[in-house]
Amino acid sequence: MKYWLIKSEPNTWSWKDQLKEKTTMWDGVRNYQARNNLMAMKKNDLCFFYHSVSEKSIVGIVVVSKEYYTDPTDKTKKFVVVNVKTKKSFKNPVTLNQIKSEKKLSHLALIKQSRLSVMSIDKKSWDLICKMANNSNF
């Protein structure tokens, strides 16, 4: 199993939207590195759901329920989507400032490549972020 972080602008697709729909197609990615990360995702991989722009915080966890396929919103057919299913809401969202203040997380792409919308997370960092949110580890 691998661990990931996926970003969404709350005014485009929020955690509330995700909770309501339960399963959704993660579309609209137009960056090749992010696309390659989507293509590397496997069924049952876990992803942090990150609200970008205004909130800048991890608010929950989704699980990959369908591996990549062509993004139907992409006319060029170069980009892909995965399906994700709601797994767990964070009791306490973990903010970008909290992540930046934790030295053990300074290597994360979330900090080093702030515009990347889909990124991998190592297991130690995953566990630490879950602990920061007062959630049990997965």
C-alpha cells in the first residue's frame, strides 16, 4: 500500500462535497508529474484530502477505489483520473502551518513543491500527520 495527498480547492470540490457523494472521479489534473502520480496509485491506496488555496489543511482521508483511466474532461486524452471513496474525516484538520512547523515533515512535496496537486507521502509522515489530527493510524 502507498500513501498520497490530493489537493482540491474547497470552492471547486470540498470535503463536504466528498462526504455527500462518498465516491468521486478525481478529475481536472493537468500537470504531468501529478498525472504520473495518479497513474502510480493502486486500488486501496490511502490519500489525504487537502483543501488548498484558502484553508490550506488536510481535512480527511479517501481511498482509491478505481485505478487510473482517461480523464473524460480532457479533450487531448493525455491526462487521467482515479476514483476515490470517502474513508474518514479528521477530528482536527492539520494545517499547512502545522506541517511546516514539524521538522520531520520538512521533506514533503507539500512544502517543497507547493503547486503540485497529487503527491506521494511516506509511511512515517502519514502516521505523524494522522497523530497530529488525533486520528488513529491506518
